[in-house]
Amino acid sequence: MPVIKSARKKLRKDRKREKLNSVVKEGYRSAVKKAQKSKTPENVKLAVKLIDKATKKRLLHKNKAARLKSKLSKLAKPASKSNTLANSAAKKISKPASKKLPKKK
């Protein structure tokens, strides 16, 4: 235990901050797990919101937060390759062929 008065005060403040920070950390962790389990847009939105709050309080590094949010956004809107290939093929077919006009002299 600290002996100096200022050190005792710092210890008290550190314990309070630790409790508050653990609440925020557990909040975003549980939200991310919930979003991964049930991939609804509402769950993903809540998880992203809590990740941003944790990043603002510097509990998460900004790059880790970006990585988590990217992973969550992929869960919310999965795009299958067969659909994207079919859509791109349909777009190519549906475009009318451009007619080249002769140049005027």
C-alpha cells in the first residue's frame, strides 16, 4: 500500500477508472460476440457504436477498432461470388453496343 497521501489518492482514482474501463471493454466485447452470433444489422450497428466509444476513451487502438468494424461490416452484408458474377455478366449483356460514327473531315 502506498504511504504518501498523493499516492493513496492516485490508487483510489486508478481503481475507479479501472472499473469504468472494464465496463466499457466488456460492453463492446459482448456486443461483438452477439453481432457475430446473430448477424442482424441492429446488432452490428450497436457493436460498431460501442467500439467507437472504446476507441474514443483509448481502450482500443484505432487500427484494431477499424479491423473489428471491417469484420463486422462484412457480416452484415455478405456478398456471394455467384451473385456478383451473375450481376456483372448481366450488366455487360444489357449494355447496348456503341455504334462508331465515321469522322467528319
